[in-house]
Amino acid sequence: MILLSICIPVFNRRDTFKQCLYKACMSCIGMENKIEIVISDNASEDDLYSIVKEMKNEFEYVFIKYSRNNKNIGMAKNFLRTVEMARGEFCWIIGSDDFINENGPKTIINIIERYKNIDFISCNFNTLDLKNVSLSENIKDISNGKGTETKYILQRNVPTSSKCIEKFDYLIDPVYENIYLGSMMCGIFRKVVWDLVDKSRIYETSKFDNLFSIYPHCYIYANGFIGQKAFYCGEDLITVGSGAREWSTDTGESYWDSSLPLIYFSILGDMIEEYKKNGLINKQYKKCLKKVSEISGRLLLPIIMTKYILKRNIKDIKYILIKNNVKRYSCVIYFYIGILKSIIKPIKYV
């Protein structure tokens, strides 16, 4: 029986994908009868199938299912596609620039087998600065504390002890520094619960400019997992690559030409409201509201200055609804604290 499906949605990124798939295959050794790897290629221009064939030859007992879309269907729909392909009781969506640590799947399988009533696992992770690592060669030891590349791994100041969580809601907390589970690779979920959520709003979206297209998994979490039993694993199970994200500043785009202003000013607030709408415990909502409102406040004046005074273009500015946010946070003191902080210590992006 397949307990865990490692789901990899991919578009181009040949070098990082090769390392990602290699690490995934390595981590499956000894548990081939319980784990599968499913890959949805979003009509990449790079030849990714040759990499898949290479890995199939090297890891002949690891089941790898590969599918290529006839056309690019967008990031969010490709996420959904990988889960549709999966047979596992639980699914773990990872990016093509993420590298599973050696004991990652084994730890997850142990949790699944020991705690039968949980529907969600949130895992800890560390970050690797890809700009300082050569991807032309196998980076076999990046996530096992070996090799020169490990000096570029950044640890996070988050809880490191593992525990059962009575309600999924308690994972929606700034203390975990996972963007309220927006860090896709930190979530492992029961597939049957995911499948029951209506995904029509995700399928209807076509642009990378809203909650449904940027964080589709969080929309599904909010509509399916609130109130469910969960588990937090404080062990680093995956190393997240930083330096290849096209929507961020990783590939050389300026801050205002990336999707970051939209995400931090508007989308994070939309995410928290979606969780609240579906029953998020009020205590958790208030914790998150404090954080996202302050972030939005810190960006308010820089956005106004960049758009109206410097008259510089901001990507997706028509979706950055300034009036809506001012209204949304008008009664939240941390919004004004954020504005004050932006005056005392101006953000470097302006």
C-alpha cells in the first residue's frame, strides 16, 4: 500500500529538478513499497523526461510516474494535477528547487503509521542559498550535514520539538515562519480530505495574482483541514532552495517588478481571512492578523511613494488595493505600528 506520494510539479529548472529528483529517489530507498514519486511537467521547454529516465535507470525499485501537459496550465493547476496523479494515502507537494533530506520520508511514514487519526503533518525545513552552489554537479550531501555546500544552509528560529496537534488551527501561527503553511513543502496532507474540497475557484483562475493562483494549497487547507487532528515535526525534513523562484527577486528582478509587493501587502491578508471564514480559532487568527497587518502597514507608504511620487511601475499594481487594505486594517493597531516603523526605518526598496 502506498502511504506517501511525493508530488513534484515542475516547469523548466532542469538543473534544480535533477537534484530534486535525485534527492527524492535517494530518500525512498528501503521504503519503495510505501512511497511513490509523481511528476507533472507543465509543458517545459527544457528536456526533463531524459532526467526522469536517468533516475528510473539508477533507482530501478523506486516508482516514478511522469506526465507532461500539452500546454502550460499555470502553477496552481499543475499543483492540483500532481495530487490527482497520486495514489498515496498522504501527499507531499515539493518544488523542483526543494531537496528532501535523507530521513524525511522515513520520518513521515513513521508518523503516519503511529498516529492513525491525523490528517495533516507540518514539517520543519532549512534553506539553501542556491546562488552559491553549483548545480551542474550532483549535490548529494547538501541536506545531510556533509559537503562544502552546507555552509550555505540557513537554519530558522522555529520550534524543533515534535508533537501531536489537537487541531490543525494551531499550525496557522507566525511562530513556525512558514507563511501560515504557504511554504508548500512544509505540508503533508491526507489525500481524501484534499479531494473533498471544491477546487472550482482554483480552476477558474488564469493569472498569478490572487490567493487561488499563488497559494492554492492554503485555500484547500482552509476549506478542508480546519479543526482536523495534525502533527508538527520539528525535525528538518527538507532543504528549500532559494535563488530560483521566478516570481520573487531570485532571478534578478527588482522588488517592485516581482510578485512580492502583492503577496505581502494583499495576498497574506486574503489567506488569513480565508482561514477565518472557515472557522480558524480566534486566538490563532489574532496572532496572524497582528503580523500581516504590520507587514501591510510597513508597505503602505513605500507603495504610495513608488507609484505616485516616483511614478515607477509596480507589478500587479491593479491588484494591490490600497483602499481595501486601509479599510481592512483600520481598527488594527499593528497596521499603524507598521506605518510608523516604515517612517522611522524606511524600507530599502524605495
